[in-house]
Amino acid sequence: MAASNDDAHRATTRQRVLAVIALVAAGLLAVLLVVFLASNLLWLLIGIAGLALVGGGGWWLITEQMPRRAMGIVGLVAGVALVVVALLKAVSESESPLLRIEVVLLLMLITVGTARGALVRDLHASDLLSAAKQFTPRQPVLICNPWSGGGKVAKFDLAAKASALGVEVIMLDKGLDLEELARDAVARGADCLGMAGGDGSQALVASIAIEHDLPFVLISAGTRNHFAQDLGYDKEDPAAGLIAFTEGVERRIDYATVGDRLFVNNVSLGVYATIVQQDEYRDAKVETSKQLLPEMLGRTAEPFDLQFTTDDGTQVDGAFLILVSNNPYVLKPALDASTRRVLDSGQLGVFAINTATGAEAAALLARTTFGLGRNDPHAIEFITPTFEVHSRSGSAFAGVDGEALELPTPLVFRSHPRGQRLLVPPGNLEVAEKRRARGFNPSDLWAVARGKLPHRLRPDGAQRAERAM
């Protein structure tokens, strides 16, 4: 077993070669960009000023009332204009601009392509893993919320398609209790529970499936369906998920809890959680936010009654935003920003903003635009298996997977590694491996070039073995 575990930690020769090519291409790309920007320093400074205006103007737009809100709009528009002009001028005044652009694009493609090849795990191994974990339920049940997602259940004919596959379909009619429907299905012998709806209803049915150690099938019939998207599903084609009932493979992912309440996406505290408590928010999200944000984030705003300790022991009091997620979100400039690349890390992602004034918040927003948010003293980001939030009042507003609640404090958050059984469509494990390798991480490439796989790229069996040690 020791030898096989060591093999699981080693990069293949192909991965090592691709990693070296990616590192060389990235180095050449960095050199070319430095040379290009050094010869266009004026336009670089103008572009930076424009980005600062975009950040500050955007902040005033959402946190101030008229006439300062109008000034924020002007700053935002002016900032965008400066950035565009700076880019166009920098390119037009350089020698052989088209050749430079072509070389930069070529190096970017080589870097991204080879880095991805070096960091994606062996998909053939995933195929074997899928074959070993195929499971066909004998008595599956799908609960459908006909109002979710503007009527996606009817639009995609989900009930009829599920019935044709031999799945018992239960409609969540008005006046019925979702939890009671799910528990009744289990009592009648259901060996698999599915939910066609949004994140909140899926989290509730998933919690009952976890309680009874049953597999769960997710059908993305909600409006946004963040959970489904982070699993690699196409939210515009919810019917594609139905095949999991008949040809599904098992996938183990984490779930998280706040107190005794399960969540699959995140729990928000502070500004957003306070807004969603308003009765009018559901019908007028934008107008309600525009009315409340200046009061909560403006110059005269009072700090929120929230206290916690960071992973390095720092005490934080009064953060106006705390986001605790089931696995960390990508919170840096990237094509997949605000998504989760992995759902089985065994970690909570914690992100908080702790500024005392609107000016500090605007500065933070500007730094975040440059990808420097992690270095801002008012931006807090870390991962942890457990987390605790206190309040002096003894309670706090919380948005749990978008559901508005008021919960007693302290709030105790926990990750439950690989505690949820999913049945997913064939090929979803491969999609998960590709998502896992997203992003350019030089430290991962250095590790692969040296012949050692980073922890996040090791096969699930190797990760489980490490956790058991």
C-alpha cells in the first residue's frame, strides 16, 4: 500500500515536461510584458488612475445618496474611459504592435495549455473510478418545485421525463411542507432522493439524504443554481441531470453546517444578510439594495455587531461582511472568479471585509481590481475546518444559501469532509477534475516539474489515506 500511495503522489513524465514548458513560457511572457509596459509608463499610470476611479466611483454608486451617487457614476464612467484610452494608446505607440500582440497571445496560449495539461489529473483513472462506483437506485424519488426558476420544471418537462425513467415524482404544491415530503418518501422506502429546485430547497433535501445515508440527485431547476454550477452542471439544461437516476456514478463531496443547519453553498453575515431580511427584497432586489446600502455602508453607518478570530489569532470586531463558504471561492481576478474549483477539500472558505469608513472600502475595491485584495489590511481571507462568530446581542441575521434567517450566537461553522453522497451524470467526475486544475498556480507547477503532485491534485484515495494518518 505504501508504494501505491507514493505513486499517487508522483507526477508523470508527461506532466513534468508540460510543467517545465509552462514555466518557461510564463517567464518569457512576464519579460515581454515588463518591457512593453516600461516603454509605455505614462499610459500605464493613466490606466492605473482609471482603475482607481472605477473602484471609487463604483463604491460611491452603491453606498451614497444623490448628489454623491451621481459623482460616483461620473467617476466610474471616466475611469472606464481612461483605461480604454490608455490601452489603445499604449498599443498604437509601440513598434510592431500587431507582432507584439500575436507573440503575447501565443505565449499565453502555450502557458495556459501546458499548465492545464500538467495539472489535470489522469482522466482515464477517473473513468475507472466512475465504473467502480456506478449505482442504480431501485426506488428513486424526485421532488419538484414548480415555481422555482420561473417555472423550469414545466418548461423542461422534468416531471414527465423523470417518470419515464421510473422515478417517482412528487410535486411541491402550495401548502405542502418540503421536509415532510422528503421524510415521507424515505419512510416509504426511497433509496435515493432528488430535488428539482433552487439551492435552498436542494440543501434541505440533501440534509435528509445525508441523515439517512442516501444518495442525492441534484436537478438544476432554480434561478441561479450556484451549487449546480460549481458541480460542473449546465444550469440551462436541467433535464440532463435526470440521467443520474439510471446511469449515475457516485461522487463524494463535503457539506457544511452552521449550528445544526446544513448549507451547500455559503452563509453570509452583515450587509447582505441584513438586506435579505427585508420583506420587499424578494420582489424588488435592486431598489431595496439601493435604498439600504447607503444607510449601512455610508459615512455615518454603524459597525455590525459581529466578532470573530482569524486563523492567525487576530481579533476582528464590526466587519460589515462575512462570507463563510462550503469550500473556498476563487476571490482573485480569474475567468472563474466567485466559483469553487473543488468541493471536497474539507475546508471552509472565510472572507470578510472590515473597514471603518467608505473611503477605506473604496480603496479596498480599487486594490481588489488589481488583484491585491489579499494584501489589504481590511480584507480577510483564510480557510479553516471550523469557524465561530459571536455577537454581543446574542443573535445575528444570516443568509443561509440565500434564505433569510435570524440565528442565535455564537454561530459555529463546521466542514464535514466527503460527507455527502451524490449521484451525478456520467462524465461529471472528469468535469470535476478539470475544474480542480483551473487557474495558473506557479507553486503547483514547480511541484509538478520536480516530480511531486500537489495535495489538491492527488487521487481521492491518496487524499483519504493522508487524512487517516
